[in-house]
Amino acid sequence: MLRSNKEKQHELEFVCIEELVPEDHLLRKVDKHIDFSFITDKVRPLYCENNGRPSIDPVVLFKMMFIGYLFGIRSERQLEKEIRVNA
């Protein structure tokens, strides 16, 4: 149906993130078999508890770098762009 720009969208669509990623995707397998919680304990001494800006979650940062390695993305800028667009 052709609509003009004057009509605004009044409908909502709910999407489950789980439905967007295929069941056999490599990252699902990685997430299932690797527990990344050890990273927080490893890096805790490197962060100040009461001073400075809030940090990026070290687990998220590690997972980003791991994805870059798995998919051959060498540039951190390109990696950030890929994650923003495809995640």
C-alpha cells in the first residue's frame, strides 16, 4: 500500500533478539561452550574501585576482540562498525 509521508507510523513491532541470530551461528556455539566470567576476576586489579570514569565491561571488550579475531577483522574501527550494524 502506498502511503504519503504525511502519515506517520503508529504501529510497533516487537522483535526477540534470540530470533534474529540463527540457531547454528558460530557465536551461539562459542557462547554455549566458553564461560567468559573469568575475565572480570583477571582484570579486577587493573581497575580502580573508587576513582575515574566508568569503564566498558571487560567481558564485552574481550568478546569484541575475540569476534574480530574469529572473523578476521583487523581494524578496531571496522570491528566496532560491524558489531554496531550486525549485532
